[in-house]
Amino acid sequence: MSIDQLFQEAVAMIGAGDVPALERLLTDHPELARQRLTAAGPWLRDKIGGALDGFFKDPYLLWFVAEDVSVVGRLPKNIAEVTRVILRSAQASPRFQEQLDSTLRLVCWSGVAQRCGVQIELMDALLDAGASPDGGPNNALVNGHVTAAEHLVARGAALTLASAVCLGRWDDASRLAQTASDGEKQFAFVLAALNGKADALKWMIGAGVDVNRPSQDLYSHGTPLHHAVCSGSLEAVKVLVEAGADLSAKDTAWSGTPLGWAEHYAQEAKDGYAKKAYPEIAAYLRERHGNR
């Protein structure tokens, strides 16, 4: 079989949690855990499309344990055991460390891993094999995975200003803010907005950040207020508006104002796709627009 066909079989085994079958496949084809899939067939491209041309380009087999790009839509309860099977076969790869670190990043981001209750165990399997935890808390917090971020810090990840303020580690935040660059401070501010962390936003405003400036390193198409709206936290939105956030600013992707974003998310909430305070945020922003 071609490498593409072997990948397809292996990914199905990962999704099914079929450890014996995967062990047999990797015994017969050890290269499967060491090579990258450089020419994916329709079985994968039809499911994940452009991701294969972006951050999921030329994937390792190990990447599929994260399900950050949803191929199967779920992860089996024994995914950590499945991961260790692949790791044993991948150890001979000259790029083993790269596999570990890149897969950990995907697990940190993965909403499927979080919802299936396997994110922490998956991270531990990779960390125990030698993955570096540094940068992981920020990656986890980008998608609101607070528990995962806290676990990574407990496992030795270096704190950044962004992770410190989002996790409420104020002594660490005070120390890190003294040497943080303007870019690092703005990243921390936007990450706090994205997570709906009102206290962190107040703290960063006190540290002198620009309440309207996007972060060039995190979803730079929107202002902090746009991302606070996205978080679904009315309290976070109020903190920014009361600090002078521009209600008329338009994002550079869809030319939407914060109110436009709130109305969009409120419609999704109405249709049953989200259960956050988007209708309340939209009503609040309409009222503030009327008062200006």
C-alpha cells in the first residue's frame, strides 16, 4: 500500500482506539510513525481542506492523536495508550523532538481533546516522552483551556506575562511585567480579552496597555474589544468600554464592529450554537452606542 493508504488505516485505528491493530501495523511499517504525509488523498483533504496547506501541512501520524483538526470528531478514552504506541515507533526518527513539541501544541489547542476529557492525560504522555511544556500555557489559553494551562505550569512550563495574568498569578505578573516588551503586554491583554478575564484586563490597563491596539501575535484582525465580545463575557466587555475602547472600530477580516460581532454571536446563541451572554452584550453595546 502507499504511505497515504497506510496513514488512512492508521488514523482509523487511532480513532477507534484499536491498540493491537495499530501495534501490528507499525511493526510491519515502522516508517509510518517517522515520515510525514506529503501527499494526502481525498480521505483527508476532503475533511480538513485548507488546513493541509497551513498549520497541518505534511502531518506526522502523531499529530492525529490531538484531533485539533477534526478528522474523526472524537477521541477514544485510551488515546494516551494509543499515543504511547506511536511514540515507541517514532523514537528512531531524527525529528522526534519536533514531533513531540508540535503534537503537544495541537493537544493544547484541541477542543475535541478537552471535551472528550483526555487532554490532560494526552499532554502527560507527550511530556513524559520529552516534549517541552514551554509555550504550552499560552497555546492552551488561546482556546480557553484554563485547566490545561494550569497543568502545564505545574509540569514546569515557564510562565509568560500572558499566562500569569490569565491564570490570576498576580505576583508573577508583576515580576514579568517589569521586563515585558510592548508586544508581550499587548499579547497578554488580548489573550485576557479572548478568555473574558475582566480582572486581568483591569490589571493590564493599570499597567498602561493601549485598550484599542490589536496584538500582532494573536488574531490581529480584531481589537481587544472584538475579542472580549467573542469571549461571551459581559463583564470583560464592560471593563474595556469603560476604559475607552472604540465602539466603532471595524475588524480587518469582515469589517464588523464589536456590536456587529455581538449580534452575530447572539444569533448563533439563538440558534442553539452557543450559550454565552451574547444577547446581553449586544444590548449593552447598543445602549452605549446610543449614549455616544
